[in-house]
Amino acid sequence: MAAQNSRELHGFFTRNVPNRRRLNLVMQGAFVVRIGAHRETSPEEIEGRIEEVDTGRSFRFHSGDELIDFLRGWQDTELTEFRER
């Protein structure tokens, strides 16, 4: 069974919004981050999951560096797409 993203699971939150386009624009670049301690190696190191609100895409990270790398990569992609428009 394929995993469902947040939009598929909770789509009813945005389906009845009269100005859905505006909602999508507001949510571009918004993320939900769940952070926990990395129990196996060091309680000081973080791990967790980050989810892009407008697309539902998520990424599991195992260190603060991975989280920062993900955000930098996302920013680079967004800037490239913006310049190409």
C-alpha cells in the first residue's frame, strides 16, 4: 500500500476554502518540522521529519546538518524556478 501524504489524508481542510489559490500561495515555503532526540548515538543530536505544507512532500532527517542541507536545497530550487519564470 502506498503511503499517503498529508494533503491526501487531510485534504478536507483546504477543499472548501473559497479562495484556494490564495491559500496555496500563502503556504508556499511553509514547513512543519517535527524534531526529536537521536536516542541511539547522542541525545544532543536531533532527528525528525520536515513536511512542505503546500505539496505534502516530506523528508526524514537524522541530524541538524541534514535538515539545513534540505532547506538550502529547497531554497536553491525555488530560486532557480523563480528566475526561469
